[in-house]
Amino acid sequence: MAGKVTDAMAYMAINAMCVNSIGMTPREAAEAADEWFREHDRQISESAWEEGHRQGESDRKVPLYRTSNPYRKPSRPPES
């Protein structure tokens, strides 16, 4: 039976990759891993919020008041 990958294991793998493959310092690697997890969690939250909002509209058969997804990243204007 395959083992379960935990957040700690993923964090250590990202950290080791950054140090060994990219040449970051351990502190830089820890910051990169933290940023990766923050962005990952934001994407999951954004998706879950959208799914819940769509399901709520579907269940009610009446459009819900449209609010903006608090987890969505603001779109950046195109660079010139």
C-alpha cells in the first residue's frame, strides 16, 4: 500500500529541490516553499468558492447576488 504524502513531506521536498537544484539558501528555499503553499491554498479556495456559488445558484433556480470571489487574484493589466 502506498503511503500518504503529508504537507510536511511536500514542504521538505520543495525546500530540498530549491536548495539542491536551484542553489537557493535554506532561508530562500523556506520562503519559496511558503509562497508555493500560500498560492496553492489560494487556488483551492478560489475554486471551492466558485463551485459553491454556482451550486447555490443552481439549487435556488434564481441567480444569487453576484459578489466577487475573495480568493481570486486581481488581474494585472497587460505590460506595455
